[in-house]
Amino acid sequence: GCSEEAARCLFGNGYRNRATAGVIHCGVDAGPFLVEADRRAIREELGLNTGVPVIGHVGSFTQKKNHAFLLLAFSQLLRSGVRAELLLVGDGPLRRDVERRIDELGIKDHVRLAGIRPDVPRLMRGAMDVFVFPSLLEGLPIALLEAQVAGLPCLASDDPACREAE
């Protein structure tokens, strides 16, 4: 498995006693996440307000990534008077549902859907001020690890794999 929790799910609680089961810890190449980025240029490119905090998320638009909760929490943050923008990087089968929910919550002017991007390290370094990761289930939360390498403060769900990524 890619984490202790994933190994338990795959092989059961006694996986450590099996010769054919274990945990293989994966890593993240830190290099691209340490490169300086032109924050103003990147935010302008994405249509983000340069004067407010940007909350970022990277993940496929699937049920387990919990975009519905993220959008609701973000809308409540805005209603409380906090000025912020939300940058969602990724795509997937629930994209239309995410777009519909953004409209229903009335937060369209504060959310940017960046799609699938080859420059995630650049976006983390140049556009995001904080990273949120509300996943319901993870094997190995690579995007969360990448955000930590990029130096972003991270707020993640209490999923066992997310706890392991601390």
C-alpha cells in the first residue's frame, strides 16, 4: 500500500506479518515546488484578485474529493465577510455538478476553475495562499504532500491518509 491505512484496507490489520504485503512510501520531487514564482503575473493570468487571499485545491472532480463540502464552506466564509478567492485545479466527471453548485451558492465571481494543468507547482507557489484538502477517502494524498513542499499552510480532512501525510 501507499500508506499505513491503504495497506490495512488492502491486506487487513495483520498486513505487517505477511511477507507479501507492506508500505511503499512515495515521494515528491521538491525541485519544481521551490522555484520562485511571479505572484502578480500568475494571479492576473488566472483572473484572480491580487489583493485578497487565494484558497487553493488540487484534485479530480470526483465524489471522494468532497468539492461539495469545500464549496459550501467557502460560501459560508464569504458570507461571514471574509474576502477571498477559491482556485480549483483539476477536472473530472463531477465538473458540471461543481459548476452548478457554484452558481447555486452565488459564488461564481470568487471561484476560478483552472482545469487540468501541467504547472501545479507554479500555481501553488504563485497563486495560492493556503491549501485545502477535504477528501473523504485517500490512499496517498499527493497534492497535499506537494502543497506542503510548496510551503503552503494546509487544512485537510481527518482522513487517515491525510493524517499520515503530516
